[in-house]
Amino acid sequence: MKKRLSAMLLVLTLVSGCASVESVMPDWSDLNPFSEDENSVEEKKAVNPMVLAVNPYLWQASLDKLSFMPLVSADSKGGVIITDWKSMQGAANEQFKVTVTIHTRELRADGLKAEVFERELSNGVWVDKKANPKLADELEKAILYRARDLFRRDVISR
């Protein structure tokens, strides 16, 4: 009788222990950058407010690549990063400002847009001028390469 009671208690402890572990484990499926089911994404965002509204790899890569510039705003829910004006070393009469917008939760090249603004000091006044469009293209490429590396690193570590 004692052995049977001990065995039942052991089984109950193991079964209840398994249930508590599952309930504590986070659901990482909502971070899938290739998710195509928009309804389930919206449901998961409503349940878990900590989920980014944009792709986490694009978001982190953008912050990494813009880390040398002062940030004015970084809105992870809206997917917009805005930097302040900054002069580059050796060009004190020129300043640049960057806006990066992430449009998707998927890791896709068309889900990212970078805009670069330029101004120069002329007679003591900052005057806006058209930035070279290649700057925005190169920034987008750098962010995408970094996002790809972050994703690969994350997959390998699982």
C-alpha cells in the first residue's frame, strides 16, 4: 500500500511538474520573421505587448548601423527611427540626418526604407541640399546584411 501511494505521488508530481514547465515557457513562434498569417500576428500582439510591431532583426540592425548618430526618436511600434543632424569627421560644414522606416514583420528587403537628408553651412546658415541617393541605398544594404547576420546567428544558436 505504501509503495503504491508513493508511486502515485511520484507520477502526480512528475505530471504536474511538466504542466508547470510548459506554462512558463515563452512562445517564440510570434518572432518568426517569415510569418505570413497576419491574423495570428495581430492576435499575438494583442496578447503579448512585448512583441515588436516590426521585424526584430531589421529593427536591431537599423539601430546597430545608426549607432554612431544621435537618435531623436526610435518608435518600435511604428517602425520609425529618426536621427538628429550630425557632421561627419573632416566635413564640419556638412550635416546629415537619417530616417529609417520598417514596414513589415517579415525579414524582407522591400520592408525597409532609408532616407538621408543633407545640409551645408553657407554664410552662417544651414541650407538644405539634395543628398546623394546612393547614400540611402548603401545604408539599406548595410542594414539588410546586418539583419541577415543577426537572423543566421539566432538560427544557429537554437
